[in-house]
Amino acid sequence: MPKVHKVKPAKQQKYPGAIGWMATVLAEMGRKRCWALPVSGKTDIVITQGQPLYLAQTQPSQVIRQCQIAAQGSASKGIGTALAPAVLADFTINLGTIKSFGVRVKIADSLNGFKYGVYNIQLLDGATVIGDVFIRPATNVADVVILGISNNGGQASIIPIANPQVKLVNANSSMASGNSVTAETLNERDLGIALPGALCD
């Protein structure tokens, strides 16, 4: 059986030297050494076989620093949305050639339309799969952060993504027609100083 990361959603609290809404998320990733983390509650993440289980970085500050390096100064924002088609099939959201250290993915639907099963999300850099997870939400909104990684001796090293894409694999998912999927790039804009009212403010 693949290992299940029993991680709690990132706590919405001020992180010393807060650097935007991602500060608490990345700090939690460092504490848990996980490269995929639910931002919403009541969501489990299962790392698929062949993917590293743990981050190589062991401290929150190390994770934040590696993400800054991977972003390479890129501050453009790519956001894409899609609805699961009536005839269900795999679909991919292409976020363009925006240098990123990861993506944030949301899957949602009405209470009646959402299937409380499992959703297989793949993070790609162009045609190459660099992250593959299953998420199991117990609410009708699943919200997760997935970092771009390479498998370095069985551990995950954070790497820059040149052409981030998010793929929903229908054969392994409990998708329903009309499920809304939103994906966005994560880079310097998400590591910027928190605006008033932001999570880390």
C-alpha cells in the first residue's frame, strides 16, 4: 500500500519573517517533510508508488529558501480552470511557460455533485510527470499545494518547473461531470510580503 501522509492543514498563524501567504504552508511542509500538503481541512494525501515520500529539507527555513531558488525571480502568475466534461476523461490544465516552484490545485463542486472518493493529480513539467498524488477529501472543496520535485536518492528535492501543467487522471479518480478544477503557479508573487488581511498578516 502507498504511504498515507497524515498531515494537518497548514495552520493560519504568523510565521517569523512572514513572506506572504505561503510562509505558514511552507513552514508546515518543512516540519512534516512533505512535498504535497492540503490547505483545506479533512483531506488526506497519498503519495503514489515511484514518488519520493519525504522532502530532503528538514527545516522550514530550508524549504522556503529552496522555493525561492527554484522560482528564480519569476513573479508572473498563471491560473487555469476547467470543468470535468460530460464524458469523463483525463484532462490537463496548462499553466504556460512560467517558472514556478509548485502549484496550488482546487477541486470543488456542489454538495450533491461532489463525489467523496479519491482524485489522482499529476504535476508535470511539459510532458514529464514530476509529482503524482492521490487526494481523499471529506468535504466538497479539496485544496492542495504540490511542490515541483526530483527524486534524489529516494527523497524529494525542490526544483524549478519551466512549463507547469496539472493533470487529472480519470481512471484513478472519482470525478463527476461539472467538477471544477483550478490550478495556479507558485513563485515569487506567493513569497511576497503579505497584504493586509492575508493569512500571514
